[in-house]
Amino acid sequence: MTHAPIPGYRYDDPHLPESPVTAGDLEGLTAATLFSDTDVAALKLAGEVLADQTEQILDVWYGFVGSHPHLLAYFSTPEGVPVDAYLAGVRRRFGQWITDTCTRPYDARWLAQQEEIALRHTSAKKNATDGVRSVPHVPLRYLIAFIYPITATMRPFLAAKGHAEEEVEAMHQAWFKAVTLQVALWARPYAGAAW
Ligand code: HEM
């Protein structure tokens, strides 16, 4: 099946800058999150389970952001007016991110994409992709705190296709690790030398 390109999505763009994170750094983080080949397999299954549920998942996450003014503020003008085109543009890339998290190999290209997503939450690149006027960065504390809702809300979607409880649990644990691992990577531009 072919899909229309997603505006601003650069995963396969050969000009995407390399990440300063090394394969050794990544190894340290996969070990720290207990991420193993079992998780790779569970995520692959999760990718199949979630494939046709992306819009419903995004509805839940956007509902969460939209109902909290202090979070919606990051998709709004500095005066506090939500920017619909911004919410919609990011939504498409967010949907693709769910698939990428489940199906892409965690290699140098994946690291480059992680660095790009990280920078897009900071003043280095936020707002530029969608050409919007919004606040300059998303605070790191909210990225970290979001690991919980982005993980907890996923369980019913992972369970929706009738898999055995152990399989659902394995997919959920793998998802939790993958999100934690990515947010650890996204902390890099915020933390500088302390990373
Ligand atoms: C676990 C935590 C989070 C995950 C997994 C996540 C995921 C993503 C993804 C996949 C994108 C699209 C990146 C791209 O352009 O390809 C994105 C962009 C964005 N996220 Fe997050 N995010 C998280 C936390 C947050 C929080 C807490 C906020 C604030 C409410 C936030 C606000 C934004 C904004 C404003 C953008 C657009 C950035 C831009 O201008 O390019 N994110 N996020």
C-alpha cells in the first residue's frame, strides 16, 4: 500500500543530520531499560495490532492534551490561541511515530530521527517544521512525565485484537521500555554535557 508523504517527516531523508549519540550510548540505554530481542519481537506484534487503531490512539492522546490548558499551550500562540494547523500537522507525524517505534530497527538512522524529534521539542527546532508561531520549547519535565500516559493509555489498544494476556503484557512492557528509551534520548539536547 502506498501513502501520501507526510509533510515534515524526514526519517528516510538522507540529509537528516547524524545523531551525536553513539552506538555505545544506545547500548547503555537499551541495557538500562532491559530492552532485549524479546521486546523487539513484542513490538513487531504490537505494530500489527496497532496498525489500524492509530487514529483512535491519537484521539485519546490529543483529547488528553486538548483538555489540559497547560499542555495545549505548547501547540498555541504565545498569546494562548491553539494553532489548528500545527495540531493537525504534528498529529500525522505522531501517528507515524507509533509505527516507527514498533517496526524500525534501532540503528544509526533511528538515532538520527530520535535526535530530530528531540530538537523539535526544543527551541532549536520547535515550530520550524510546520512554520507556526508558537511558544519556543516544550519543558523537559513534561516529556518525562508523559511516559506514563503514553504508556498507560496504550494497553486497551494492545488488548483489542484478542491476544493472550501474556502477549498483551509483553507488548505493553516493550512499548513502555521503547518510550522510556526514546525520552532518555530526547533529554540529550536539554541536558547538554550532563546527558
Ligand atoms: C512521552 C512523551 C512524548 C512523546 C512520545 C512525544 C512524541 C512526539 C512526536 C512523535 C512528535 C512529532 C515529531 C516529528 O515532527 O516527527 C512530537 C512533536 C511535538 N510534541 Fe511531543 N511527545 C511527547 C511529549 C510532549 C509533551 C509533554 C508536549 C507538550 C504538551 C509535546 C508537544 C509537542 C509539540 C508542540 C510537538 C511539535 C514540535 C514541532 O514544532 O515540530 N510533546 N511529539
